[in-house]
Amino acid sequence: MSTQRDYYQQLRRLIDERLATVIERDEPVSMYEPARYVLQGGGKRIRPVLVMLACEAVGGDPIQAIEAGVAVEILHNFTLVHDDIMDNADTRRNRDTVHKKWDSNVAILVGDELMGIAYKTLLNTKTDRLHELISVFTDGVIEVCEGQSYDKEFEALPSVTEEQYLMMISKKTGWLVAISAHIGAIIGSADARCTQALLSYGRHIGRAFQVQDDLLDSVAEAETFGKPVGADILEGKKTYLLVKALQCAEGEDLELLRAVASHNAKREGLATQVRALYARLGILEIAKKKIAEDTAAAIASLNALPDGNGREMLVWLADMLLDRTN
Amino acid sequence: MSTQRDYYQQLRRLIDERLATVIERDEPVSMYEPARYVLQGGGKRIRPVLVMLACEAVGGDPIQAIEAGVAVEILHNFTLVHDDIMDNADTRRNRDTVHKKWDSNVAILVGDELMGIAYKTLLNTKTDRLHELISVFTDGVIEVCEGQSYDKEFEALPSVTEEQYLMMISKKTGWLVAISAHIGAIIGSADARCTQALLSYGRHIGRAFQVQDDLLDSVAEAETFGKPVGADILEGKKTYLLVKALQCAEGEDLELLRAVASHNAKREGLATQVRALYARLGILEIAKKKIAEDTAAAIASLNALPDGNGREMLVWLADMLLDRTN
């Protein structure tokens, strides 16, 4: 296992090194200082690692996929900068968010610029499937914006169905993970069968990843998590946990959850109270089961791929995400 | 002349028709309703017409360039939606801006989505120079963001040099006009000489266009202009007029202009007062001369192009922009 963690860390280091040089200009300072701040904020770099591993898993050279991986990571960071404005989030990865450290105008503009830099970086990829590559990436931009839009719409609704929730997160979070696998497949010149397998893998771990995120909002330790624990509850976010809890709860419990969902609950002590309720209703177990199922389905998708280090790493990655604490 | 205006209107109609269908989805409603509102807000559609005419001027079929033209127009509209948030602008083309009609979060997200749709539309272009096409477009995104960033930085400075001003507007406004000509050249399979000629044309009319915009802020009629006249003065924008006036003025005039530039002037009656001062100092004439010079230089660049309708239309377009009132 430690060999696989080492390889992951090795790819992650390469990605961090590339992210440190990808912004080539210094002026205007009001743009490039915060843009560097964003890209050097750390993070697990799961998406770019996935791009590289997917490429390797179909017989390609992972290094050939690094520019595209970095492009996806920049795209991901652009969405975080803009989402943090919309969500009034002050902290991300234990640091002030851009709109908090500078202001909203800077955060809007830096996000926009990062999207431009993402495409510029993507264009450094050597591939004879450029049109397909850029199409998949662009669909990612569109879907992730739609996902955020649904998320904001849902915040204003008293409740949403599990189906609506899953549709929303497949766009907002799942899509970029799924296209990471897809893009790696394209760059590695995968055939249709392997591409489908990687897409399926990406979709499943994308969903597992988000449900895990929802779960961590309820069970993580604040310091490890990098952002305030329980924020989703206070924001009345329609998380997987809340959606499932609304299905199971009765009486006073149901009343409380409805109040959370419609932003009518007293905020004092609310996060602790709702977290306890989730535990009591068995929602944490339901979420864990969902995550485990999606992880298993992701790993099963990999059967279509040739044996080798790339495929083994993808299995390891899926398990690693299952066990993460932030 | 009327034939040329007819042809321009014909292309503009085609562009408006395409803009009316380019958004294919209806949900999430909170995203696509405002996105349609933006794209159906009218406008001169100068950039997409320019893309089509540049393609025609190098011997290409203008219809082949319509998707790319529409892509540039969408990109332009994305920048307007985000700039209007940053500039606190309530009105654009005689209608409420997106953040005014909906809210800032919607405007941020709709802008982001429009950028995705712009790339998706660009990818519909039939060309064997796809990498070059997308590179030029992407540089447009980056430069226009830098331009806006400089513009906001300059707002906070007591003064800027003419050189700084010209650098800023070449990015903020000129660039998208210049790449319109460049993109048309690429799609029309222009050789290096014709591409250079069109780029030079685009850069010059881009600058003339912005200085004209600055001038209109001082001389236009509110109803024709579509946004409040004198807004630049009240915002302390470092326009061409203010930069030149700061060079010429003395005594009390200079004091007033410095107060405008540093946001220290009393706002009551300020726009009228500064507009009168510009007239008295001859700044309006200086601006008109600058516009005329750039227009002449743009037209001279066209000498490298083959004779024909495309080239004649580009001459006509440059003159038309010189005479515009909004």
C-alpha cells in the first residue's frame, strides 16, 4: 500500500510544481497575486492525479496528461472561488477565501481569469483528439455551473427528492471527477470500451466523493477538515444526509429537519443537534453504505481495463477516497 | 452605402437568430432564463459581424464563421454581465442589468455559464486550424480579464499616463475586437500577411471604438446611449478624455479633474460640469482626432487584402463605427 501512496504523492508533487509555474505574469498585481494564492493553496489534487492515472491505465504516459490534469484542477479552483462568494464561505483549506482576503470583485475576476488559464493549459496537451478533449472539458464547465445553479435553487426549497439531489451533485461535483477519468482516457488514446469503463469509474467515485463530503460536514474534526464543520446544516444545504433524514424522521425530529431545510431553525447549537439526530436516525450508516456501494461499483468498472499499475492505482485511489478525513 | 448597411443588417439578423437558439436547455431556470435575457438584449453585434467579414475578406465563406462570431459575442456578453456587477451598473442597453434584475450570485453564475457556452459554440466551427482558433479565443479571455483588472486598479489611482490608459483599453475592449478579425482570418484560411493585416485593422478599430465610447459618455443623449450618460465621470473612470484633460488643465480646472479622478468631487452636477470643461479645453476635439486617426490606420491596414466585398465592408464598418451615437 505504501508504494501506491508514494506514487500518488509523486504525481501530486509534479502537479503542485506545475501549478506553481502555470501563471506566467505578475501584473496586474490585483489579479495575479490572488490567482497564485488560489493555486498554491494545496488540496488533494485528486482530479489531476485521476487524469494522469486514467491515461496510464489505458497504456498512455501519465506525464503526457499532466497539462490537462492541471487544467482540470484550475477549472475546479475557479469554481471554488466563485462558489465561495455565493455561499458566503470565509474559509477554505484553513485559509481565508479570496473574497474574504481581498473582495468580491477581485474574486469574480480571478475566477474568470482562472478559467482562461485552464483552457490555455489544456491546449498544451499533445493529442490528435483535440476537439474531443476540449468538448469534454467545456461540457464540464457547463455542467458544473448548472450543478451550482441547482444547488442554490434547492437551498431555497423546503425539500428535494433523493433523485433531485443525486442529479444536482452529479453535475456540481461528480462531473469534474468523471471528466478527469474521461480526459485521461482521451489523452491515452483509449478505445471506446476503456473510455466507457473510465467514465463509469469517474461517475461512481465522483458521487461517492460528494456523499463523503456531505458526511464529513457532520463527522469531521474542524482542523483536519479545513473549513467549518456543520456549515452545510447552518446553510440549509440539501445534502445527502438531510435528504435521507427527511425521508426517515418523524414527529419532532421531522419538524426540526424541516426547519433546517427551510432556514427556520434557531442557529444556536443547531449543528451539534442535527449531527446527533443524524447519528440517532442511522443516517451516517446509510451514507457510509451509499459511499461503499459507489466505490465498489467504481472499482468493478475497472474490469474492462488492461492489468497494470494504472488500473491498480485507480483501485487504490477509490479506497483511499473512502477513508479520507478531509 | 445603403447596400452595405443592408448587408450588415443581414449578417446581424443571422447572428441574432443564432443567438436565439444557442442556449438549448431550459433548466435550471435560475440560470437559463437570465442567460437568454442577456443574449437577447440586442446590441450592434459588431464583433460577430467582424468575424464574418474578416473571413469573407480573405476569400472564405462568411457563413462558415458564424459559430465563431456568435462565440465571441457570447464571450463579450459574459464580460458585460460580470463587469456590471463590479461597476455597480444598473442599466445596460436600456434594460436592468442581470445582478439588478436577479442578484449578484445569479449574475456571477450566468457569466460563468456563458463562457462555457461560448467555447461550446466555438467548437462548432469547421476548420483545420482548431488549435490556433481556440488559442486566440482563450488569449482573448485572459486579456479581457487583465484589462478589467487594470481598469479597477486605475480607478483607485489619482492619475494614470496616456500609455497606461492605452494599454488598459487595448486589453479590456480592443482585444476582443482584434481577435474577431483574427478569428475570421483563421477560419477563412488566411496566409500570414492577410492575418497580420486583419489583426492590425482589428487593433486600430478596437481602440477607436473604445475612445469613441469614452467620448459618448460625455456627449451622447441618454436615450440613444442605452446607459446613463456621464457615468464614467461619476465613477472616476480613467477614460481617454480624463487622461488628456489632466494633461491640459491648469488651476481650478486641474483641481476639479484631480478631485474627479480621486473620487473626491461633489457628485451633484458633476457630470454636466466636467462635460462642459472637456468642451472648453478642446478635449472632445482631441478625442475625435484620435478616433479618426485610428480609423484611418485601420482602413490603411486593409491594403494588404484582396479586393472584394469583404474588404469594402470592413472599410464601411470602420467608418460606421466612427459615426455611431451609441
